[in-house]
Amino acid sequence: MPQMTQKNLFNEAKKAHLKTLKQYVPVVERVHGAHHPEFHEVRALFDEIAGKISAAGRARAQLEPEFLRLREVTGGYQVPADVCESYEAVYTMLKALDQAYHA
């Protein structure tokens, strides 16, 4: 896939999900962090991704290590059975960002 199309896919995913993730991630961590301690690392990784995206401006942020670790921590974005829809939405949006980044 040409670089421009790849960049556009990721930009569209950022536009679609980043603002919502910034709202949901802290809330999900507060609600579920005690029973799902792995989510603390999910939040740290998301914060790092968001920071790198912001710092990169129009350039492509280098996010490979963060997405790799997110896939490890989340078991490939597998949603635990005992969580709310917001938790599931966070994993769905993170997976969409990951896929767009690697498209």
C-alpha cells in the first residue's frame, strides 16, 4: 500500500478514536484497574501513543513498540468477560488504531 494511503488510514483512525480514547481510558482504568491490573499498562501505553502522536505533528509517529506491547498485554485485544462496554470500546478503538497504523 502506498505511504500516502497508509498515512491517510491512520489519520482517519486517529480522528475517529483519539478524542474518545482520551476520555474513556482514565475512566476504565479507575473502574476496572483493581480487577484488571493489566489495564494500568494499557493506559500507560495509550498515554505514550497519544504523546508521540501529538509530538510528531504532521509527521508519522513511530509507534511500533507501543502497539507490539499493547497486543501482548491485551492478548490481541481480547476483551475480558467481566467488563463494561466502555472497556470493550477502548480495546476496539485501540485495535482499530493498531490496524490502521500497520495497514
